[in-house]
Amino acid sequence: MKNVVILTSLLVFCFSSVISQTTFKKGDIELATGIGIFSTFAKDNPNTIVPPVSARIGVRLASNFSLGGYAAYSSSQSNQIALPDGNFKDVDNEFLILGLRAAAHANRMENWDIYGGAMLGYNIPKVQQTVTDSKSVGDDAPTFSSPAQNKFTYSAFVGGSYYPIKNLGVFAEVGYGISIFNMGVSLKL
């Protein structure tokens, strides 16, 4: 496995030196699709039904600033969560985020696009809870979560894209969203 990683890295670096440099200018469009590595619900130790997936589009308003849209979805299920009264519950969670992203870009290295920014989004959760025992939880029982509701949210992110082939790249990003860490493929139009 170690040899495969070394060989792949060597091929990417050799191939990227042969291909022309990828640069961005005003009016360029970037499409990206990714998968989340760490779900924002990882603390609950859920079973993943649909991993965190995202898609985004960004338009360069200047070579170092972009504005775009973001959409992401995940689905998970947590079983046998203990309640204070001794019952257990199952939780099915579907989570959709739609947002507007603004990013500042630092294009100081060949074929790299390093960026950071903020997103204003709208969370659309769909949570179904099922108590597995016939005894119901009374109104006076403590709760460990608030009810799911649609609401506006904001977040920040930092990331980078590497373009080993002109107009086709890979990206990695850290920040709050559908996942704490996202990686995927980007395409410059």
C-alpha cells in the first residue's frame, strides 16, 4: 500500500509539471462536488445511510474573490439511545443545507487555489424519533436535544484546490457544514 501511495504521488507531481498552469480570472466558474469525511452528527455515533455529499458553484467576481451557491445532504440513523426514564429511542435524521458562499482566494502557488470564506445558509432537517418501549416520556422528563426546525445558519471554511490537469482538480476543505472535513473534485469552466 505504501508503494502505491508513493507511486501515485510521484505520477501526479510528474504529470502536473507537464501540464500548463491553472489560473483564475474574473468571470471564471468553478463547479465542485464532494463527500464529507466527518459528519457533523459524528458525536451521536450514527449509522450512515447517505454519507455527507455536497455540490457547489462559484463565480469569480475578481481573480481573488468568488461568490456562489452550496447544497449538501446527509442521512443517518441512531438506534437505542437511552432516555432518562429507561426507555430507548431510534432517531432517523435527514439533513439538507442550502447556502450562499463568499470566498477570498490566495493564488500564490502554481496549480493551487487556497481559499477561505463564509457561508450564509438555511438548514432543513427532517428528524423522526421512535420510542421503542410502550411507556411514553412525560412532559416533565428532561430532554437532551431541541426539536429539529428549519433555520438560518452561518459558517466559516478554509480549503485548497489542486489542479494536476488544467481545469480539473481535487479539493479539501475544513469548516462547519454538512461535514467537518470535505474532499472531492473541482472543475474550472
